[in-house]
Amino acid sequence: MQPFTKLNGTAAPLDMINIDTDIIIPKQFLKTVKRTGLGVSAFYNLRYDDQGKENPDFVLNKPEYRNAEILITGDNFGCGSSREHAPWAILDMGIRCIIAPGYADIFYNNSFKNGILPIVLPQEQVDQLMQEAKDHPEVKLEIDLEKQTVTRGNKFSFSFEIDPFRKRCLLNGLDDIGLTLEKNKKIDGFEQKRAADKPWL
């Protein structure tokens, strides 16, 4: 998993509440178990029309937000079914940080496990960031995980809370497999001891 330390990127304003996982990645794209290749289908029913052509009015299709790495959105993001394909799709399209007033628990947890930083901020701060992103898309937003800050130039800076364990995992690029591999020496020691004690296994 790619470590997350600082991110200085374009923020896209997706001004909707209750965006569920079927909106993020519709059910017809859940056949794969690969984490890559889903980005083109993320937000499919919002991004494309019935003929499969891009909807020019959807924020992530607009030239100024097409390469956004930060998504600013409404409350209860990621609600609905618990499909892990949702964070896979968002990450695959280039989004590494989401800012919202709140998330569905399973989506929130899955985001951390896939290298996405889901930031929770008060509604009024999210509203301010949303409006700034709409009015001045050319101004980058800086996310500093170590300092736990969201900064927009010299205009304002907000602080956010994060669980220390999740913060360490993101800073060091540790998913569940990475956490297990941190104990490699102990695992190797156990296997060697077991092989000596019980060679028939």
C-alpha cells in the first residue's frame, strides 16, 4: 500500500449527501476481485449517460476536476452495502483523500485499509471547503497527515482527528498484510521451532 504523508492536489466538490456504495460502484462491476481497473466505472451512473458517453455536467468530468486527488462531499458518504470495491474504485480513479462531515462505518474502515484518508470535519468547514473548490478550482488543497491539517493556501487551515493506529498505518503504507509482515521475524522463529519440535507436521 502506498504511504500517505502529504497530499497537495486539486479538490473536487461533489455536493451530495447519502452517496451509497451502489452510486460509487454499481453492482454490475463487482465481478472482479482485482483492485485495479475499477476507476473508469466509479460513479458510473453519474459520469455517463445511457449511451455510455461522459456527462459533461458531472463534476469529475469537468476539465478542472478531472485529475482531482481530493473529494469534498456530503454527509453519510459510502452508505449502503459493504462492498470493498467502493474504495478500490475511488482509489483507482486517483482519489486519495475524501473530506466529509461523516461516513458509513464499513466504508470508513475499508478506506484506511486501502490507503485512502477519509477526513471528518464539521459541516460548516466542509461547506467552506466545498464553496472554495467550486469558486477557485485552480487553488490546491494541502493535506498533512502528520500534522493532521487541511490547508488552503494562506486562506485557512483546519485540524482533523484520526485514530493513532490508523494514522501510523497510513503514514507507513501498512495494510493488513503489511502489519502481519512486520512480525516476520516472530513468524519465522515460530515456524522453525515448530518444525524442530513437531517435524511430522
